[in-house]
Amino acid sequence: MTCNNLDLLIKNIGVLATPVGNSAKGGKEQGQIKFIENAFIAVKGEIITGVGSADDLVDFEPCENTKVIDAGGNLVTPGLIDSHTHLVFDGWRQKELSLKLKGVKYLEILKMGGGILNTVRNTRKATLQELVANGMKSLDRMLEYGTTTCEAKSGYGLNLEDEIKSLIAIRELNRHHPVDVIPTFMGAHAVPEEYMENKKEYIKLIVEEMIPRVAQDKLAEFCDVFCEEGVFDIEESRYILECGKAHGLIPKIHADEMTPMGGARLAAEVGALSAEHLIYASDDGIKAMAESGTIAVLLPGTSFYLGESFARARTMIEAGVPVALATDFNPGSSPTESLQLIMNLACLKYRMTPEEVLTAVTLNAAAAINRASTIGTIEVGKQADIVIWEAPDLDFIFYHYGVNLVKMVIKKGQIVVQKQGR
Ligand code: NIG
Ligand code: FE
């Protein structure tokens, strides 16, 4: 009897569904999920110490202090991981909805000084405390919907002081909220109004002042660039990402989101950990990503919300590119914190199977933020980030859509969400 190894025991799990391993899965492997029926999970502190079917439970007899959870015969998966968000901002942009309905395109709104630049004006005015308070609300919502870890980008400050303020807000959110928040520097999210006629100077500010300071103060792990027509072109993006790399920031890239720019190939060339969006990624770019092992972080909520095409997820999976899925949560192109909605869209619009989607929001998402050895699967030694669903099996959460099917969320071995009466 290993009573010492048992702070938490989840039993009567109808079916436990999890990918396995410590690295991103592409091709056929993306759809390989381990299912254990009538399962249990044992946890000591923050770490999973046992996983198996009820027959093996004899080795894990609870002691007096063990918290025992009856999963009620439901589905259990790893906690969801949202690997691409713009979490920290002030000012929602619901006014853009009517423009959008009249057919005004996203990049046109940006050109008119709206869009991202509107949020920049508000974010600059906001205090650190206000940004943290906004972020807390969104993280609460994410957690309720099953997200236990998220990535968060700066990029609504667009000057040294306000980019740093945004990254400090992300650090505070990580410290004070149960959801782990992984920081990305995205000073190259747009060209701010005061540099509109002088983009070169803004790029100089990014590489000479912002990146060194961010790296020195250890405020971010990744550096991202919006490589897009009218924003940063291929060579500008390459230059910024290489500079980030020289300062220890791992490259990520908003690639081929609204126009085919060759961003996917650039991602492969600079050795980016992930390329994100990829709606217009070319065959050649996809092939290059497969060869370089770059993860595709796909964001179907953005396609849905902007009325754009959907990325070629099946082509990417078949080419061997590991696919992750994320919300792209932001006030402009994807105002939702619900990774469940994204999972539904991926299944129905990308034609990804439930198994492929599960890998995409757990293990592959963990790999896209460099965390695949600690989170993303339910295996002995991994962090106990777990969702108990109000669902009898994996297919159910893709079928009963548009509602929150989370019953309970466990983060680092602690219950952090518990739906009453369910
Ligand atoms: O990923 N593309 C750039 N950034 C976000 C949109 C940000 C905004 O509109 O505020 C995106 O779509
Ligand atoms: Fe984004």
C-alpha cells in the first residue's frame, strides 16, 4: 500500500483519454490517444503518481488525508492548453462588429487607425493594476472552460514602457492566478501611429531597446512577429526574430494569416518553435515546416470570426506537421476565451478527428510553449492538470457543442473549478 504517495485519488473515471509522451505528435501519431476505461489517477502534491484501470487500484489505497473524487463514470482528459492568446489589453472593440458586417476588412480597419491601434491607445492609458484585473477575469473564464495553462503575448503597448508594463502584467497574472501563463514578447504586433511614416525607426527601437530589456529582465520566453501585408514583411520579421534569438528568445510567428506572405517558410528558416494562423500557408511552406519540425498553431476561431478561409489542417497533418489549436483570444479577431469552441470548430471545419484535436489542445500545445515534458498528458511524473467532463466519452464533447461541458478542473493537484450539483 502506497499511502504516502496519495494526496488525491480520482476514481470511477468512465474513460480516461490522453496522448502519451514528451514531444509534439505529427502525422498519424497525432490521432493516437490512449484510452483507459474504468480508470483512476493518483496524485501526490502537484504530480501524477499513478494512472491505471480500476484493477490496479489496490496499489493506491487512500489514507485518512487522501482527497477522493468520484468522477461519476465521466470522461477525463489532461487540462487544456491555450498556446496562443493576446491576454493583456484594455478596451474591447465591439464597435468594429457593425463595420465588419458592412464588409469592411480587418486590415482596412487597421489602416484607418482602428483595430490593434485602437486597443493600443487604451492599453497605454491603463495602469498595470487595470491590465492585471482585466487579465484575471479572462483567466477565470478560461479556467472555467478547462484551460489550465495559456501563452500570453504583449503587443498592445508598442513602446518600451507599455510593452514592459504588459509583460509585468503577464508575470503578475502567472503569480496570482491558478492558470499558468507563459509570456511572449510581441512588440512587433503592429507599427504604432507615431512611427507610421518611419517603420525602420520602430524596428530599431524593438531590436535595440525592447528585446535587450525584455531578455535582461527575463520577462518573456518567446518573441513573436505579425508578418503580414502592411505590417512587418518577411525580411523585417526575419531580422526581429533573429535579434530575439540572439537574446535567448525563442521565435514564434503570426504567419500567412490574411495574405500568402511566405511566413510558413520563414518560420522553418529561422527555426521557429511554432508558426501560427497559417490560413494561406503554401505547399512549399508546409513542407518546410514538416522538415524543420515547426509546430502549426491553428486558430479556427479567427477564421470563423473574420469570415476568412480555414487553414488546411488536414494537409498539414498529412505532411507530418504537428498541429496545435488555440483561441487567439484578443479583442479584435477572436474575442473568445473558450478553447472548447475552438475544439468544436477544428473538428467540424478542419475535419480533424476528436483524437487529433485532443492532442492539439494538450500535448502539441504544450510542445508549442516548450512545456511538453511537464504538462499535456496524464502520465506518471507529469503535473496533475486534469479536466473531468460532463460527458461519457471523447466524441461527446465534439457533438454537444456551444455549451460548457466542464464538470471539474484540477490544477497542480488542487480542485480549482467545481460545478455545483453535477
Ligand atoms: O492574431 N494578427 C494579429 N493579432 C491578432 C489580432 C489582434 C487584434 O485585432 O487586436 C491576431 O489575429
Ligand atoms: Fe494572434
